[in-house]
Amino acid sequence: MPPMTPTFATQARANRWANERLYAELEKLSPAQLAQPFGVNFGSILGLANHLIMADQAWLARLSGAGAAVTPDTFAPATDFAALRQMRQAEDERIASFAQSLDPARLGEILHYKNLKGEPRSQPVAICLAHLFNHQTFHRGQIHALLGVLGFSPPDLDLILYQSAQGDYVA
């Protein structure tokens, strides 16, 4: 079985690739469509996308120990697509850099942190990283579905498709 750090580095690259493909579709939306309310978590495509960025910032601060804790009260959400895309690209780069440089010995360590409600939590670093990527996939899927509701046909974003298209396999 391959060590988890190459797996997480592959997931980080696939995450960036999927976000690039998804944002190429989001670019086609009008500002009204981007902010259109739906009966989903965080209300709209813009709300979902901002939530993902905020969560990524929170997890990277916890995992890296760098930067201030991010909460819904301290996060400054993007209000337009250009700012949203810039923030997404910056977070995807940070995630990829973190995953690529992660010391395998850290994966079994216990991360002690506070969740967004300020409640103390403890989880293995590997589980926290798995959650970061699963969380991205979950909400990206919601955005993907909402694009379909709006009449768009967004491309597939599966990890296996990324690996096939990019030749990026964990050995």
C-alpha cells in the first residue's frame, strides 16, 4: 500500500484540477445566477464556494499552525466571481503546497483544535486531511448539481478521471 502523503498530494492536485474545471463553468454565470438563492447549504453557488474557501483556510491554519484561526465571523467572503476565483486559486495552491511538503510522520499525530463553534476537538492529522478533501468533493458536487439546475452541463470532476487525464497515479 502506498504511503498516505503521496495520496494526499495527488488529492490536492486533483482538487485544484476539479476546481479549475468547475470555475470555468462558474465563469459563464451572471452575477444574479451566482448569487441566486437555492434551498441548499449556504444558500447559493456563491455561498457554497465561499464556505469552501473559509473551511480550507480554517483547516490549513489548524494543520500548519500558521496564520490566525478562521471563523465565519473573521472570514471575508468574495462578493463577485473575479474575487472568488482569485481566492480559490490561492487556497488550492496552499493546499497543494501543504500536502506536497507534509512529513509522513505527522499523519498519525493527533491534531488538537477548535471547530468553527469554538468547541475543542482531537483527530488524527490523516483524518483531518481526508475530511478536507471529502468536504471539497461534497460541496463541489452541490455546485455541480446547481449548474445543471441552471441549464449548464458541467464536466465530470472525478479523481479517477483526473488521474487518467493527467497521468497522475500514486505508485
